[in-house]
Amino acid sequence: MPDDDAAALEQADIAEERAQFAHTTIAGELLGRRKAVEALADVPHEPGVPKPDPILVADGIVRRFGGLVAVDVAHAEIQRGSITALVGPNGAGKTTFFNLLTGFDQPNEGKWSFNGIELKGKAAYKVARLGMVRTFQLTKALSRMKVIDNMALGAKDQKGEHFWAAVIPGIWRRQEQSIEAKADGLLARFKLDTKREDFAGSLSGGQRKLLEMARALMSDPDMVMLDEPMAGVNPALTQSLLGHIMDLREQGMTVLFVEHDMDVVRSISDWVIVMGQGKVIAEGPPDAVMSNPAVIDAYLGAHHDKALTDTGESLSFTEPE
Amino acid sequence: MDWGNILGQSITQGLGVLAVIYALAAIGLNVHFGYTGLLNFGQAGFLAVAAYGLAVTIVVLELPLFVGVVIGLLAAVALALLLGIPTLRLRADYLAIVTIAAAEIIRLLVRSVTLRDIFGGSDGINAFANEFFSYSPFSAGLELGPVRLSQNDLWVVVVGWTLVALSCLLVWLLMRSPWGRVIKAIREDEDAVRSLGKNVYFYKMQALIIGGVLGSLGGFIFAVGFQSVQPDSYATDLTFFAYAVLILGGAGRVMGPVLGAVVFWFLLVFIDGTLAQLVQNGTITFIRTDQVGQVRYWILGLSLMLLMIYRPQGILGDKKELALDAR
């Protein structure tokens, strides 16, 4: 089919482009970051603002649970090649919005497109095949499977996944070898290569997060959606996880992530979308957003003049000292 | 105590027709429950549609055996589709409810007076396996030490264990392939599999069909082995014994259901024979001979409980694997 050819060509172009600037830095500066920051420099800081080159466009997304309107996003765009953070207080609808975008839940109203393809009504697995993969807030490592099998599962278009072909190893063995080679490469990058033959259930929480991210990358996605990638990760691993997320941008991928830790948001994101009560209430680069009065009211509350990491809970912990 | 006789009977049953039937039923359940995580509580239904498909084709439609096998297999596939289409999109427990009900519906349907002309009511259909036995190469029975098999049983058992071997080969080939990897991943967490671009519903349907078809082979052996199909042979206890066999042997292991079936029937007959003799020679006085049949199930049930406590992974399972945090 001609459509497939065009898509394949486009894929090849993207891969080439990725290879070009993967890991390249100019005077120690990350090129992917610079590209994203420059592209977003002239974008006004207001909710629902159009971006110069959006990979994901959402329009009028409404999700109701009975009488409760969990998500009501009038318009949102995600800039291609950027790291965009989705923040907001608990119950703001971030994860629900995530589920809607990735096909794990269907909205009552609205439409959205990814790479120009309408996603309304598309099943979650089809969304993933189009190049938008996600991770979960509660990590979904496949416990009773080996780390390497977890990884191999992520690869796309496997011949051996068809029932009749599965019975004849000759059909899929070669492809399996190349999948394992790719998986080994990613495991080495994520420093999980020593765990290759271990059950995923024996990994620590942070290692599971790494495994989940590495597994998602097996499908060569265009966009990675991370739902609270830092939740439950010990501080020693946080830096390495941050490095991996920034690395995705350097390889030309787009990242959208939900996060509560403001230091993390500030240190890696190019753009921040703030949700409150299901709506997008503010947008902009991290520093601008964090000084936006609407955000401070909705999200940061009375402690906005303190360091941003000192939320109410941590303050109350430190007071007695 | 005639230990030779007890052991001989136990070994004969452990390798006999019933062990074959339960091995095949449990191999099917292993694909459903052990590998895919589907809670099918209606495996008896798959055996029933296959057995009745075969018997009705031969007796009512007067067609050859081979057509009956094809019709039985198609019936099993149709049953899997019928059960799967509405329930596989829902949470796992719904499949359990629907399958147990469907198996009972099938049993009551073939038992009904209205359909007596086709299915034979509560008497079932009898004496239709002549063609099957006409293919037998054996001219005499087998007497090998304490093991005794009649000429007909020998043929059933040989065909049966061949089917078991082929089924195990199929399961082994499937589960080491990327297809099997997707199946096992669905058991672990189907949303994770969905997020990696796999059509989970489609895979679960395939697994339901394969497991049902493997179980239906047990239905064929049941039908020809006893030369009779009777509705009450396909009650829920068939399914639950098949689960016991599977868990005893080790779920999620290729040879688990086979070993489980052999051990299960060996033990059942061994306990039965031992108890009967102990009652007869007056060692046990508090039960009568006609109560032995019930008491052996108590002892078997107790042994299964102890197994679950001290070796929950079954005979072939890996305890470390089971102990892993399933989240």
C-alpha cells in the first residue's frame, strides 16, 4: 500500500535525523535541549497555546465519572522533540488525561491526534503501535518473567508472535537474535545488564522503573509518556533516571511526563503544563510557570515564598528541629 | 495385605484411561490458567461438546469417526468463541462465572428430555466406538507385571498417551516462542502488554481456543474409552479434579498436568485399595467397605491442602518464582 511506503520513508527519515544528533553536544550543551528551548522561546505563556511543531494535539477532551468532571481540557499541544511536564495537585486529572491520550480510557467528548493521525476510538495497543508508548504510575514489571524477556516483549512486529509461526522456530529465530542484541544494548545503557537473567520481580523499585522505561524504548517510539517516573525511586537513582529522560530528547523523542517533584520538573523540562480540577490552568517554561499566581494559588498554596521543594508536609517535619 | 494387587491396580489406573483424560483436560487448563491466567471453570464443557459431537455424529447422523472428531473440534472452537467474545474484555473473574455456568448449561441441555432423541437424555449415547476399535493393531491385552490392560483399553491408552505427548510438544513449542512470551506477560499484567502494542484480547482468545481444543481431546478419549457419553460425567467436579491435577503437578510447567494426572489417579486408587483391605481384615473398624469410596476423597482433599501449605508451587513448580511479588 502506498500509505505504508510513505510511512516507512518517514520512519527512515526520523531514524536518520535521530542518528544525526544523538548524543551530540555543542560546547557541553545538549543540542536537543537547545532545539526545544529555541522552538518554544516565542510561544506565549498561556493555557492551550499552539506550538510551532506539535506532535500531539488535543481538542475539547472531556471525561466524566458520573457527576464528576475529571478532565476538561479545551486545547493542548505538545511540542515535538521537547520534554513537557504535566503537573498539578492530587486529583487534578493528570493520570486520567494520560489514560485518555494513550487509549487506556475513552473520553466522553473531544478528539486528539498524534503525528497527524486521529486517535479517537483507537485501542491502547494501536496507539502504542503508532509510536506513543507509556509507563505506569504503579510500575508494571512482569514479575515472573526474566528481565531479558520483559525487554524482548517490547519489540514491534515480531514474526514469532503469530500463532502458527510460533510453532516453527526457523521463522522467528533470526529476528529474535536481533531483538536480544538490541535489548542487551539498552540494558547496558540502563545499567541493568547484570540483571539480564533475573526475574523482574526480584528488582528494586527504581530498577523496575528503569526496566519499564527501557522496555518501552524497545519499540523505537516517537513519544514516551511517563507517569510519575520518579515515584518511589531512591535518590541515588534519581539522577540516573533524569539523565535517561534527557537522553530520550537528545535522540529526537518527545517526552510527556507527570511529576510531583518540582526540582525534577525544573531541571529537565522545556515546557510545563499545569492542570487543576481537570483543566489546563497554566503553561510555560518551568520558571515562568512557577511564579504564575494562578499556579501558586491552585497548586503550591501558602508556601510559595519558600523553596519549592518544601511542601507543607516536609515543613511540618522539619519544624521541631 | 496384598500389596502387589494394590500397587498393580494403582499403577494401571495411574497410566490408564482416566489419567489420560485428566491429563488432557489439565493440559488445556494449563494453557488457560497456568500460562495465560484465564480462570476457566468450565473445562468440563469443552470435554462434553467434543464427546457429544463425536457420539451424535456417529450414532444420530451415521457418519464416520473422523467426521465426528472434526465436528467435536469445531464445537470446542465454537464454545471458546462463544465464551470469550463477551467476557475476555472484562475482568478475569467474569470469565470464571460465565464458564462455570456455560458448562452446566451444556450438561443440562444434553440431559434434557426434550432433546432426548439427539443426546439420549440422562442415559446418554452408548456403543458407538466400534470403528475406533477396528483400527486397533492389538490382538490381545497387556499383562506386564502387576499392570493389566484389556485389548480395548490398551488401544485407548496408546492413542491417549500419544495425544498427551503431542499436546505437550505443542505447548512446549508455543511457550518457548515469542507468542508464548506475550501469553505469559498477559498473565503477569495485561495493561503492560497493551501498552507495548499487543492486542491482548486477540491473544487471550487464541489461548482460550487452544486450551479448549486440547481439553476436547480428553473428551474424545472419554467417549471412546468408555464407549459411552453420559451427561453427568461432565459435571463441575470434572473441572475441579482437573484443576487439582494441574496444581498438584505444577501450573505453568509443560509436564505439570501430565505428572499431576498420573500421581492423582495413582494415589486415589492406592488409598482406595489400602483402605478397603484394612477394613476387610479388621484393622480399621470405624468405617464399612462401602464408605471407603467417600473417605478416600477426604484423604485426597487433606493431602491437597497439605500440598498447598507446604508446596504451593506443585511437584514441578519453582518456589522462588511463586514467592515473587506479583505486583
